[in-house]
Amino acid sequence: MKFTPAKPNGLPANPAPKNHSTPGPGRHETPLSRRGFLSTAALLAAPTPRRRPNVVFMLTDDQGWGDVGIHGNDKIRTPNMDRVAREGVQFTDFHSMPVCSPTRACLLTGRYNYRTGVVDTYIGRSMMHPDEVTVAEMLRGAGYRTGIFGKWHLGDCYPLRAMDQGFDEAVVIRGGGLGQPSDVPNGGSYTNPILMEMGRPRRYQGYCTDIYTNLALDFIERHRERPFFCYLPTNAPHSPLEIDDAAVAPYRKLGLDETTAKIYAMVENADTNLGRVLAKLRELKLEENTILIFMTDNGPQQRTRYNGPWRGTKGSVYEGGIRVPFFVRWPAVVRPGTKIDRLAAHIDFTPTIADACGATLPPGRQIDGRSLLPLLRGGAGNWSDRTLFFQWHRGDQPEPFRDCAARNQRWKLVNGKELYDIANDPGEQHDVASANPTIVQQLRQDYEAWFASVSATRGYAPPKILLGTEHENPTVLTRQDWRGGTGGWDKGSNGHWEVDVAAAGKFAVTAVLQPADLSGEARFHLNGASAAQSFAQGAVSLDFGELNLPHGPGQLRIDLTQGDKTIGPHQVTLRRL
């Protein structure tokens, strides 16, 4: 079977990359509305009880399908998440990728993450190519104000940041979570964190999820007179599990283990903040025509948590790793209490929002998702079946049939060999491959066609971080985005950064070290430019002074030799002079 995902326009895939060298409004390029992305017909066709709908999208991190009360969890308190489900639509067969960054790339583009360059969650594998067109860009081109408050996780440096990818306002964490190597030094706590406010570090006071919600409420209030897209992706309840002890105590009293008690407290805090959003929309008389969506990014991390009948957890392509809540509340359009059992997934978010808001999907792009708007409006009669694909494992690029699943409404093929009848065996307990060889063969062919298609989009070479542009100075490189060698997060790791010097020039280069075990020598390398500097035992920083860096792409690395071992720095800062 030939892989033929939805093509809204029939134009060839893989358009030329965006130009990030020309200054412009927010994105440093011509906005979508001036590139023909928005048609008058699209605007007139948009559902407009009073105006085009606002969109508020709350995405929590590592909260599984079972971490909401309405799914049968009698220990957790999620009255507002449950309310959104009851007062709107519950998609009962909705899916994500097994981990963070891949899900986010799919959500924001309508394309499978392998098309975007995102294959993993760290060490340079979670950076999305800047020529991808996000739903924020589509909506901004249609006249929306766009804001993100929380976790981006698709690139920390220009031109990969949220503010470079369509968001007018962006206050985000670096990397995939607070307390990770991407954090600003001494800034990695859930309480009073240092966040990146439009590319600049700033310390905020309070608990992280409360801070993001405060910012979102302010954004909503300031833009209440025009359509807006407010993206609220929390890093809770992702580890480290940090929250006020008083919030954990009620769950300890229920006899839950300490990990689950803390996670449930973090989820309850997110639920409270969702309630604040609902209250603000009502106060501003915006709730009737606001599409409010609640979703989580993958399954739970721990097996000890309630996860319904599903097999597997985060990182797995069994249902427990990829089946997630997806609740849509839109009083102007959606009938309360509706349940939709049609197969749907992350890639459907962007086409759905574009359809509902009168924005146009970008021409020349292979859009893999499908608009769910007909289902939201109650018309499921002509909804055709389709095969969706899920895959994730560590590595610089995916491998065929490794940790993958092909899923249609009834059948699911795991790793190319295990077949499950999901309609009759939702817990994936009985492999029926031997009894259904024709179905196995068809799903294998579907997967092979999909894998060839997504791999041919651009290959898996990583995007490059641009150095020395007017859009970001200084640039901070962290272990989140380095690659190669022994690249990792532990102290003994080493790697390089894929960079592109925008124009030859002089840069001040400094490095942050994890306290050096021994004295040694540091060497800087980039395209023939090199420098050496000695450091003492216990050193935590290193200044290379001013270096002349040549124009063009290359691999930047700093080798720290201590005795018989060579490791890399914790972070590197390059400031163009």
C-alpha cells in the first residue's frame, strides 16, 4: 500500500528553507500573511459566532492517560480537567509519540517528527529545523496574537527558538526540563526558576506552573479584543519531582508511594491552574468562543501509577506509552459530554486548529494529520479509517522496525511482528499475528512506505545553530544540543555543536566547567580556529579571550584534558564583538 497522507494542496513537498538572515516582524522573515498563506475565502469560511475562535492549549509533561479522575483514577484530584472533558469532547482513542520532543514537533507542525529533524529528546536530536512552519506561524499569519509559556523543547538557540518559530511572546525553559544541563547556572528549580523571556534569562518568583499560568492569564487579558493562541505547556509533572510538601501530604495519607504522591500533587497543581484559565475566560466573556484543549505528551514514567487497561509506559509504543487524554471544550460549537472513539493523534492538532481558525496550511508541505473539525461538529458518518505510525528510540536516526507501531482503528502491529486486535484486546495481551498473516503483511507494507517517506523528507542531518547574528548575542551552547563522540549529560561526556558562523568576526568565548577534578588544558576548535588555555584543579569557568572565527558551518568543540581523560565543558558562551 502506498503511503499517501493528507495533502491539502497537491504541491510538491520539501520547499526551500526559510531565510533567517533578513530582519522582519518577529520571525525575521516575511510573515505568512504576506506570502499568500491566508486567503479571503479561508477567513470567510471560518466559524465565527462573533469572531474567529481563540485557542488555549494546555499540554502537561509525563502525565499519563490514567492521571485524571475522569478516566477512573479514584486517588487523584483533577476537577478542572474532568470538567473540560464533561463540558466538551473526549477523544477516547487519541495518541502521541512515546516521549516529549517528538510529540511536540508533531503537534506544532501537523507532520511526523521525523520529517522535522526531531528524533529524540536530547543531545542534539530534539532540535526542529527552522524551515518547518508551525501552527503559531499559521495563526499569526491569520491575524492571531501568539504566546507560549512553559516548555518548548525544540531548540534553545537561534533560529530554533519558539520566538523564531511564530510566537510573538515566549517565556520558556531551556531544554526539556528544569534541573537539566541546559539550565542557566543556579537557575534550575521548580520554585523561583530562571526562565528565558524572549531569549533573555530572567528569574521569576513562585512555582513554575503557577508562573506560566500567571503569564498566560496576562496574555489572554491583554489580547482579549482580538483572536489569540495561548500555548501553555508545563514541565510538570516531569521529574525532578519538586512541589510544596503540604500539597503532597494528602496523597501520602492515601497510602501512595512517595513518587506517585508527588506526581499527583504536581498534577493537582496543574489542574488548579487550568481552573484559573477557565475562570479568566468566563470573567472576560471569552469562554463561549474559545477552543480550550487539554492534552498530555506521553504515558506515565512509572509503572506504579494507575494507567487504566493499557500496557506499557513512557518510551513504549504499546498503548500505555502513547494513548493520552485529549479533551476539547468549545461551547459555541461542541456538544457537552460528547465522546469520540475515532482514531486520532498529535499530527491532527495543527490541521484542526488551522481549519477551525481560518488559517491556511502551508503550501508545498506534506501534512500528515487530518482536521478533526468534522468530528467536533458531530459529523463522523464519512470518517474513513487510516493507519497511524509511532516510533521512538535513542540514536541519531531511526532504524526500520525498531520500537515502532502501525495502528488503524482495529489493528496494531508492533515492531513489525506482533499483531493486536485493539478493538477486542485493548490491553495488548494476545499476539494474533500467526492467525492473521495478511493483516500483518499489509501493516508492514504501510509502515515501510511511511518510513521511506518520512526519511526522504530531509534525512537526519541536524539543524545548525547560527552564531553571531543580530537576533541572538550572546549564544549559549549546552549539553542539551551537542552531538557525537561520548555526548551525554554525565560529567565525563564530550561532544560537539553543529554551528554556522553567520559572518567572520571576533568573538569572546567563555566556558562553564563542572568543577575540574584535576588541573589540565582546554583546547577550542572550529573550522581551523583554535586556542588553548590551562585551568587549575577545581576550576568552574574558563575564558578563551577574543577569537577570530571564520564564516561558515562547522563543528565547535572544546576538549578539556585532565590527566588521561578528555571531557567537554558544561556550557559555552560566544559573544560577537
